[in-house]
Amino acid sequence: MAIIKTIDSLTGFLSRRKITIQCHNYPDADTIGSGFALWQYFSDHGIDVRLVYGGSHKIAKSNLRMFVDKLHIPIEHVEDGYRTDGLLITVDCQYLSSNIIHIEADEVLMIDHHRQGENIDRIRELDIECHSCIKEHYGSCASVVYQLFQKSRYSMSLEVSTALYYGLYMDTNEFSEVRHPADREARDELVFDDRIFMLLKNSNLSAEELKQAGASLQNFDSKGQLAVIESVQCDPNVLGMIADMMIRVENINTAIVFNRLNRDDYNPEQSDIYKFSVRTCVGEIRANELAELIAAPMVDSVRIGGGGGHRLKAGGMVNVGLFEKYLREQGSYETFNEYLYRVFEEYSSIARIIYSDSYDFDDLVRYAEKYEETQYVMGYVCSTEIAEEGRPLLIRGTAGDVREKVSPELYIMVSCRGEVVTVSRSEFLQRYRDCEGPLNMVDFSEYDEPRIVIDQSGRKFYLKNRLHCCTFRKPQYVWVVPIEKLGTPVKLVDSKWASSDFRFGNITDYLVINEKQHSEISIVDSVRFSAIYKKV
Ligand SMILES: [Mn+2]
């Protein structure tokens, strides 16, 4: 039985003599850049390291070939059955997941930013050493590596820093999806070689690929707000680019591009596969959930494929043989194209959507009961405890960057969910009081605990160790609706952030509404719920 240990520094692995770093199949800039950075780190410490990837597709895209050449990235393609006798690090991917070839190892470290899937359960059944640093909220694996480097006190070469910067750039849709503080920090702090970066930026497509994208766009088809294209034969990386273009069409808020690769192109599956890319641009639809749903049906207790990614960008693959078997079992004759439209329809109707600023409170309150928030321990620090009065501060929170000046009037608070807010001294004293700790660091680490405050001298503070504990002065009352009573899951769109995201509330979760401020509505899982709320 493997226990997966979470790590936040690389220094513990410096005693290893041999390391294999594995990128995912069909490598992209993020996996190559992150893999290279880790390769350099361990090489600099005198360790024998190899950087490898597998699968039938060798790196072919022009920008990726240039990336590897210009930065002298020593990545090697290896065949199935490759074995390693030291530590295996999977980068931008996870052990036993469907997008990498299997490399047998006794010790594994997963460095990634994708959601953890069923592979995690299978790892737990193995008899191996397993470590992980998986930050699901980060926009790129490069950001995860950058955080690890800071905690490991590693100063990067310009080449390594450029590699991470380009990985972040490509994985965040040209920095348009840098939402997590760690991504913004990497974007602002990584130094890069401008000549190489410009060259890469403008070599994204080969002439042939541009023509393939153009030909594929002729197949544009849409129903409602979903557009689907079956692309011509092309590199799977081009699928994402086509989808990026489709999503820009007016009234289209979700796009799916797919093509069929034959088994010669993709050995591990022993069958033809559909490769697909999903893009969305609205809060109610999550690309990663849609991708998972497309690949979710089971045949003979095997999933027909694998899918996942991020809120706005995701992708995956479906095994054609299994898909056809699934259709036969369903007595269905639909094409893959029709199947995609159906999945989308099911996904869109599956949950009740609640907009925090415009939902019908009276309708919900029928199912609600009143509770009191108890022992809700938050962290706070007065800004003058961090720096001298008058210093400019940059506060990186999950909702955005805030600029403030240090003053005895400025208090910084961190909720146990890791959100950073600023309050005035008078509001703080009126609403909160000091209390005994400790802070709940479990939720902290989900968002990468250290909310970071930087002043313009370049000093950076991890808040975690500077926080005092506080709690509400007066009891806080809330309305609670068990989502089960609504009969369907819920998607809560917090309109404060321009409907760009939502939280998915499962049937076992609770909706919690502030008694006085009805737009302060949140989703709480059952474990947290029983820990924090008490029936009035
Ligand atoms: Mn990535």
C-alpha cells in the first residue's frame, strides 16, 4: 500500500544517484520546459539524470523543435518497455495516467498541475514509494516547478528560466489564464531571453499546419452555443489551436475539435483513437469536466478513454473500439460528432446554476435551516508588522492582485480557505477578536498556503508564519441548504468575478448563505460543514 507524501521542496531528493524525468506523450512546451528545468537542477547537483518521453509521436511541431534546439534541451524519445532503476519523476503528468507510457519504478515523484484522477487509487494499491507536488489550481506545471525552486533556494540559469517562462506562456493561453497567484508571480518574476522567446512565439505553426487548420475550419458546425469540428489529419497540438479560434466566434461559448488517429500513430491503445480538445469561455461550463464526461462511459469496467485539463482548456482521447462497443450496448447508432453534442447537452442540464447576485433567495430559503458559524479560525497580521509604514505592498490573492500601502490602519486577513483580504483596523476591531489557534492548514495547502506579499524592494513574505489567529466577535448566523434537497448538483457562479468561474456543489455538499448579506453564498463540503456549523 503506497502512501502518497506531499512535498514542497526538492532538496530531499538530492541524495538520489539516478533520476529519470518523464514528460507526457505528445509533449508540449510546459512538460518539456518543466522537465528541462528539473533536469538542470538535479544535474547541477551531480546526479545522473535522463529526460525522456514515450508514445508514437516524436516532437514534430516547429516551435517545440526550436525550443529544444535553442535551449539545448537533452530530451530523448524512449520505446515502450523502457525501464529505470532510480527515482522516476513525472512532470506535467501523473504516474499510471493514460497520457504517458508506463515506466516501472520503485520510487515516484509526481510534479503536476492536473486534477488527480482514478490513477491515484491505483497508485495507492502499489508497493512503491510515492511523493507528489500537484497544484490543481495552477495554470502550468512551470509555475509548480518555479515554486519548488524558490523553496529549494535554487538560482536558475537564464536558459532554465526562459524554458519555464515559455511553458507558462503556452499553457496559459498566452498568459490570458494566469489566475492563480503563483502563475502571476512566475509571469512577473521569471527572467527570459527575449530573442529566443520572440522567435518561439512566432514559430507556433508550420505552413502545413496552417493549411490543415484552415481546411478543418471548413467543417465548422454548431448547435446553440456549442461548436464541433472534425479536423483533418494533423498533429494533436493543432487541435487546441483550432479550438482556440472557434471559441472566438460570436455566440459560441464552447468548442470541441476532434480527429481520429489510426492505431499505427498511437501504439499504446492498440486501437484507433479519437483525440479531442475542448475550450470554453463561460463560468457555467468547465472544459475539464466536459472532457472527463466525454471519456467517462465504461465498457467491461474499463473507461472508454481519458480526459481532463483546466477550467477553460482541456482535452483527451477516446478509444474507438471501446466507444463502438459502448454504442452497441446502448443500442445507439450515433456518430462521435453526435455523441459530443449529446454529452454537452447532458452536462449543461445536469446542474442547477445559481448566480450569487441574482438568484431567487425566497425560493432557496424554503429548504434552509439556520446555523451558527463556530470556532472559525482565521489568520491576520497588521501590515506594520511586515514592513515599515508607507511601503508599497503587492498582495497576491486568488481573486487578483491588490496594491496597498503599509499603515497601522491596514490589516491583512487570510481565511482558512487561503483567501487573502484587506480590512481596515476599525472594521477588524469591530468584527474580530484574537483567539487560540491553530489555523487549518489543510485547506491552505490546497491553494498553496503562502499568500505572498511583496514590497517594491523585491522582498517577499510568506504570510503563513506571520499570522495571528482570530475569530468573529459576535456569533455569525447563516442559512444552510443541503444540496440534496434541491435534487440536483449546483454550479455557483460568483458574479463578483465577472462570471468567469464557478464552484461545483455536489449532492452531499451544502449551500451556506450569510444571514445578512444574501449574495455571500458559498459551497461547503460535509466534512467542513460539520466542523464549522452548529444548528441554532
Ligand atoms: Mn501543463
